[in-house]
Amino acid sequence: MKNEKQINEICRKESKVLAVKEWLCVLFFLAAIVTAVIYLKALSNAVDPLLGIEADQTAVKTIIITFSVFAVSVIAGYFYNKFLSKELNRLWEQKQLLF
């Protein structure tokens, strides 16, 4: 009876970790879409000759900042995904010990 409760608790934790991993993938694609939209908007503003050179400099800064934030979020997501994978392995090992 005690083992069943522990196994159910482990399964509940596993399902939470798997749900977080799925949301991590969704968030990656949302971040990629937002980055693409900001990039295209910055480029379209830079092409307008009436805005002058300040628009070009602003567009370059916007693009650099956007890609930097995107790169940091991708790297952080990668390491968080690896952490979640280790957590899943640990939970699986605990479950195997209870069987």
C-alpha cells in the first residue's frame, strides 16, 4: 500500500515535469515568432528613407538586442530542458526501485 502511494506520487511528479517540457517547446516557438516579428519591423523601419540615419541606428540596436535576448532564452531553455531530463531520469529510477 505504501509503495502504491509513492509510485502515484512519482507518476504525478513525472507528469508535471513532462508538462513543463512541453510548455518549454511551445515557449521556444513563441519566442522565435516574436523575434522574427521584431526583426522584420525593425528592418521595415530602417528602409524608410524619410526617417534618416537615426532609424538605421535604432534598427541595428533593436535587432542586436532582440537576437541577444533570444539567444539567452534559447541557451537557458536548453539547460533547463537538460535539468528536467535529469529529473525525469531520477524519478524513473526511484519508480524502478519501488517495483
